[in-house]
Amino acid sequence: LIIVGLLLSVFGLAQAIARTSRTSPTAQTPPWPRLLTGLGIALCVGVLAYFKYAGFLAQAARELVALLPHRATAPPAEPTAAAVRGLAVPLGISFFTFEFVHFLVDVYRRQISPLPADAPPRQRCAEFVHFAAFALFFPTLLAGPIKRYQTFAEGGPASREDLAYGLGRMLIGLCKKLILADSVAPFALRLWVPDQTSPLGLWLAMYAYAAQIYFDFSGYSDLAIGAARLLGYRVPENFDWPYLAPDLPTFWRRWHISLSSWIRDYLYIPLGGNRGGSPRVSVNLIVVMALCGLWHGPAWHFVVWGLWHGLGLAVTRLWRGGERRTTAPGVAPSRLRAIAARLATFHFVCFGWLWFAAPSVEIALRCLLRMLRLAP
């Protein structure tokens, strides 16, 4: 009911955005399309925040109030999370929310052109059915890849080549998930109990989790891409050998590609992107990655994981800027340096997985300290 309600609302708002854009003068910025787009984004994000983050925000507010000096004698109010504690988070809400936001923004940017109001009813009905298929497309509904409406619109009847490719891709995904990811998953669970695991065991658990999350998620993406191809649709690739990346920006261009490109186009660039000085760009990177971490789950350890990567991206950008000023143009890095860069990037990502895999910030920090033999 939630996704259908949002589907109807977003489609109606998109029609209104397109209609007011056509009737507004082109010489000045029309106000109504911007307001309607903002309303649609607020609706989608509000539903996501209510179901997924209400408890987290209430807990954070309660912790903040606890740090302040209490001047009133009355006890603090009960957390508002109690009102939503019994509600289940709708499956796939993080993914279909992003796709709805993409659709609204691209209609506003006139990169998607809905049919005019005077179009034949049969064509308008077909347009709505196609948008509903885009929103409810089951192979990608639960965990992506995050689709773009423009490329999804190119789908058609599946050919024999599509069937063969889709079945082969699904077989690869099943092997990644059932043979590789599930085989190393028990070792990764040691990150939950660092005090019961030796430092060497924690190192092995960190590498095991890096393998598990890659084979698990890329295997799911293979299943989704293969299932979509069986139906005649092509959805975006999600992984491109990310652990072989020579630096952190390249890693994020290869890891969860559909999410990274969405964050770039609809969050990072609107915040300013690479415009402005280095401090402004660094802040943009840190803020965007912190929100990316929070998107993965309503917990502080996900936020810390996002901050870890945001700081890493900011430092990498500053480092590369200084390196370009001191290195002669056309000089390629040595082979040994290239290997060292890949190893450093891989281990930075692996240490970041500690914050992602552990159930809390305290446990992740305990893992890190024991691995470095800074704690008993």
C-alpha cells in the first residue's frame, strides 16, 4: 500500500511538474515546478524517515537532551519512537524512494518528458502502466541496482541471447552467494565478539567480511540483472572489480555503482560538488558520505562508516592535488607504487568494514584496537 500510494503521488506530481513547465515562460524560472518537485521529494523522504529513522532520531534526541543540564523538575517525555516501534520497515523502501526522487528531479530538469494532457487516453494509460512497472519491478525492488527511468524505458521482448545471458548471469550470482559468501560468513561473525577472538582471528574476520559483503551483494546484483534480462530489460551494472581500485574515488566508481552515481547526480552535485575551494569540497564529501552511511541503516556505526569514507575521499583529493603540483606531467607511477596504492586502498576499505559489520561503534572500535594490539 505504501509503495502504491507513493507511486500514484509521484506520477501525479510529475504530470503537474511537466504541465506547469510547459505553460510557464521560458525566459524566467517558473516557480511551480520547483515547488512541486520539492513537495514530491519531501513526501518520499518523509515516508522513508518515518518508517526507517523515527526510532533512531528519537533516540538521538533523547541522548542529546541527557547531555544538557536539566532545569525542569518534570521527567523528560517518552520517546516518540514508541509510536512507531511496532511498525515494520517496508521492504525495499530505501531503493524505491531513491528511484522516485530520481524520476521527479529528472522530470523537473526536463530529462524525462511525460505526455501532455491532451495526449490520447490510451497513450497516457500506457505511460502510467510503464511507470508502475518501473516502480514495482521485482528483480530490483528489494536491493537494487537503482534504475534510471530513461534506460528502463528501452526494455522490450527478450531474445534468445537475452535468455541465455540472463540464466548464465543468475547462475554466477547463485555461486557467488551460496558457495563463496556463505562459506566465509561464519568467520566474519567474530567481529561481533572481539573479546572472545584473538587479534589474528579479528584480522581474518575482517578479510572474511570484505569477501562476504562483496560476493553476497554482487551475487544478488547478478541475480537481479539476470532476472531482468529474462524479461527483456537491462538494468545497470553494480560492481566492477572494486577491490582492485588504485584509490578511494575509483573504488566508489566501481562499488555499488548505481548508488554512487545516484549520490553524485542527486546529492553531491546539488550541494556544490567540486565547485568552490578545497574546504567546501571536503565538507561536501564528508556530508554526502555520512548521509550515505545513514542510508544503509539507522545506527551510529553506519554514520561512522560514512564519515570514514568521506574523510578518506577528502584527504585523497587534497593529496592528489598536491601530487599534481609536485609531479612532472606525463610521468607514470612505478609498478611498485601502483601495487602499494591498491593495497593501501583495499585495506582502508577493509578497516572501514569494521564500522559497517560490527553491531555498534564501541564494538567496532574494540575490534580495531585489538587488531592493532592497543587493547588487551
